[in-house]
Amino acid sequence: MKKLIQFSFILILLFLFKNNSFGQYTRALKNPSSWKKQDIYLQLKNVDSTKQTIIYLINRSEKDYHYYGSNGKFEVFTEAKDSLGKWSNIDQRYIDCAYGLGYSLLPINHFSLKKKDFLTGDFETEIRYSVRLKDSIIYSKPFLARIPFYSFLDYNHFNLERLKKNLGNKNLTDQQKISYHFRRAAIYTRKIKDYEKAVSSCKEALQLFPKSEQLHFLLGQIYLLKMSQLKKVSTISKEEQFIILSEGFREFEIAHEFVNVKDDDIKKIIKKYRPHLPVKSNWNLNKELDCIEVDGKIKCFEKYFIHDYVEIVFRN
């Protein structure tokens, strides 16, 4: 009953305000004659206080138009000229699809507006905005601006460079730095699948934050993912798999040691992989692996991925 009353109240509000701007994203031009008479177009207004641009989508044509967007708001795409003079979309972001994408009406002598900004950098070039209509695309007048050199990269490499730049901020907290390093390593791991760079990124961060359970846990996961990949694409032996498994398992144990509250995920993964560790009495009986003993610990050279001697963790 309560939900029915709330729904009825919303319907009443929509009826009362159906001719006003309540809940609407398009408005009628108050004095159309003061706006230049031409087709549908974009007009920009810079707001220095917020370092943003207000983009007006104005329909001064002789027909209604439909613009593309979500939740009744038009989508604006930022384009820039690269070093070869080619226009490219530099909006490296996800579009919010919570309310779906589609076309909304912009009647004659009406306008809609949206705020927009972009990252600044050292590369000077021309910028313009574009809006998609149902049957065409319209552009704003180009203007000069400075943007980051990595603006033209794909989404994943764009985020890698942006996170790298953020790490240069001297005002970051340790937790923020760990988070940025973690995200860089996660992009290399999950998106790009460059496990060598993912490991390098993790180890670089662990030099600064050796007691971060998050980074140790992620590093352990990277080793296991690489081991799974090698099993699919190469003739890696069981013993060579044990070397990578040992390195990953050791990282999980370190993470478990440093975490303040013993994490169930870490406990589960240690319990899962412990039975798969090698037995010391059966290790390298045929002397096929390049192994050495250091301070009573057996270390073997891993040639596929780590390219170093790795301490073997045994089951018993």
C-alpha cells in the first residue's frame, strides 16, 4: 500500500509539472529572435571558476530533432587532433547505461545543456565537441587546448598512464598510492594480460610498501594465472609448474601474515593450493631442473616467466 501511495504521488507531480522544466532536460528559448537563425548547432561557454565548459545544444531550425544520450541528456564526445592532424575521440570513459541509451526530442526553438571538461597536459592541439543526432553528427567550433600525450591511447593504456601520473602527486596517502599501484597491476593482469609487466608493477610497489597484503595477494594471483596460461600454450613440465606455484603460494602466505584481520579469501586459497605443492622427498630426483641449496632452502631456476631462482615451498 505504501509503494502504491508513493507511485501515485509521483504521477501527480508529473501531471502538475508537465508543462514546466521539472524532470526535463530541454527548455524553450525565452527570446528565440536573439539567437541566430540557422540549423541545429552547438554553442560553448567557458566557466573559469570550475574550469568546465557549458555546451548548449540549440535548435533554431525549422524542424524537430532527436539527440542521442541517456536518461534524457545528450551525450557529448570530446575530439582532438593527433600529431598527424587526424581527429580522434579522446573520451576514455564508460557511458552510464543505467537508464539505457536512446534518442530524445529537441523541439524547434528549444535547447539543452551539459557541462563538460577534459584532462589537461603538455600536448597543444585543437579540440572540438560532437553530438550525435538521429540522422547526423554535429560539431562545435574547434579551439586550442593542452591535453595529456596519452589521450589518444586505447582505454586500458590511457588508464595506465593516468594512474602513473597520479602516483606523482606528493600529497597522496600511502593507501592511495597502494590503490593506484594495485589498479595498474590489475589492468596488466586482467585486461592486457601482460603478466611480466603486472609482476614488475607489483614488485615496484612492494619495494615501497612491503607489508601490503593487497599487493602480495595480487602478486600471488598473477603467478597462478601465468601458470595456467603456460599450461595451455607450452610444454611446461609438472616440476616447472611447481616452481611458479611455489612463488605464488609464498605470496599468499606473506599476505596472510600481514593482514590485520585474517582474510577468508586468503585462507581459502592457501587451503586450496597446499595439497598441490610438491613433496620434498620426491623433488628433482632426475636432476632435470637447475636447483641450488641456500641456507637449507632449495631454490630452482624458473625459465618461462620469473627468470630467477625461486624458493620451492613443499607440502610437508
